[in-house]
Amino acid sequence: MKKLRENEHITGYVFSAPFILGFLIFTLYPILSSLYYSFTNYNLMEAPRWLGLANYERMFMEDAKIAKSFQVTFTYVFASVPLRLIFALFVAMILNASTRAVGLYRSAFYLPSLIGGSVAVAIMWQQIFGDKGLVNSFLSLIGIPSSTSWIGNPNTALWTLVALSIWQFGSSMIIFLAGLKNIPRDYYEAASVDGANAVSRFFKITIPLLSPIILFNLTLQTISAFLTFTPAYIISRGEGGPLDQTLLYSLYLYRKAFSHFEMGYASAMAWIMLLIVGIFTALIFKSSTAWVHYESKGD
């Protein structure tokens, strides 16, 4: 028996070895390396030179564009995440109604999420909101002639990225739809008998019972929004323009790393972003005790 157990342990280690080695080599080692590089001056061409906290001091004391990238990123996150979740829930509630073509609609609405992060879609978005794009063509059809390049206008450029984020609502919608289908119909029928209207049923039944799903989607979408890169890079041609209005933090980090070859400074920026994402995630979970309800707790 002892030998059999030892053989089982060996078999387990053999099957788990690829994951363990992959994690150590491709995840843990790069993470620890970036932490070390964040305290150095490293440009890929020369050996890292130790600087201590100089990179972090430079970020907050000398680099004026850091503040701008924070402003753009926070605006993008606080605008895109709520709008995306609201729209996803709205569509999910429509699809939750009995309809013969619900499978087709669900697939059609989910499709943008499958291709939404691609370079091709970002280029398409650039054309749609260009001065001769689809948006201006539509406005002309309804009697509002416009030659504005929504991508090139500092007042609207960031909002085109927000619109693209909202368009990618499919993954959140599917999760919301699964949660809605798990809410017993008896609750709605009982509330209707008691005289509750549709708005009351939504806020008294749907939202509380769906709150764990909302927490899940909110957490994932917040993290994803902070890490958005491809649309801003393609639409602004890697510059974050116009006038740095699409200079997301991730894009600025990329420019420092791969345009200016300041790998040490970029590593410090990455760790600051990790800290920010961690703080926001912790705040979301901390606040969830006040608005998330679990049936197992009797809420």
C-alpha cells in the first residue's frame, strides 16, 4: 500500500509538472524580474544599474504625463465600466424573455466580444468615427451635416474608446443572462399578486438576487478596463493623441518600454498599476458587504 501511494504521488507530480514549470518560468520569474528592474536603470542594451526608488520618485515628481495618463485612464474606467454593465444587463433582460430566436440573438450580441479586442476592429472603429466615417454619414442623412473627425477631436476622442468598450458587452451579457435564468419565476409572480409593478420587481427582486453576478462582472470589467491597450494604440497610432486625450496608462507604459527603451521605468509603472488595480478590487469587495446578497446567508 505504501508503495502504491508513493506511485500515485509520483504520477500526480508528473502530470502537474508542466503547469508548475510553466508558472515558475513564464509567470513568477517575469514578475520577480520586473520588480527588480523597477529599481534599476535598464534599457535592454546594457546591464541594469541600481537606482533605488529613483524611478518611483520620477513618476510622481518629474513626469508630467503620468498625471495626464491617470486622468485619462480613470475617466475611461469610470465611464466605460458602468455603461457597459448597464447595457449588458438591459440586453440580457430582453433576451431573458421567452423568444424562439433567443439563441441567435445571444450569439449575435456575443460576437463583438470575441473580436472586439482585435486590431481589425480598432481599425474599423477608426474608420467609423473618422471625418468621412459612418457616424458623419448617418448624421448627414438625418439633416445634421458634420465633417468632424471624432477620433481627431480632443473633446470626443476618448469617448470613442468608451463607445467601443460598451460595444463589447457580450461577455457580461451572457453572465447576466445565466444569472437571470436562475431567479425563480415564483418570486415575480408573488410580487405581481401583491401589486408590485415592473420597476419595483426589478429593484426589489432582480437586483438583489443578481448582486453576486453584478459583483463578479464589476470586478472583471474594472480590471479589464484598467488594462485596455489595443484600441488606444491603434486609434491614436501609438501616440495617445490628440493632445494626449487617449493616452491611457497602459499605452504610456508601452511607449516608455518599447519606444524609449526605459524598461526599468516601465517596470515601476507596471507595479504602480498593479497596486492601483489591487486597491480598486479590494474596495469593490469591501463595499460588496453592503449591497451583495447571498441566499445562503438568509439575505
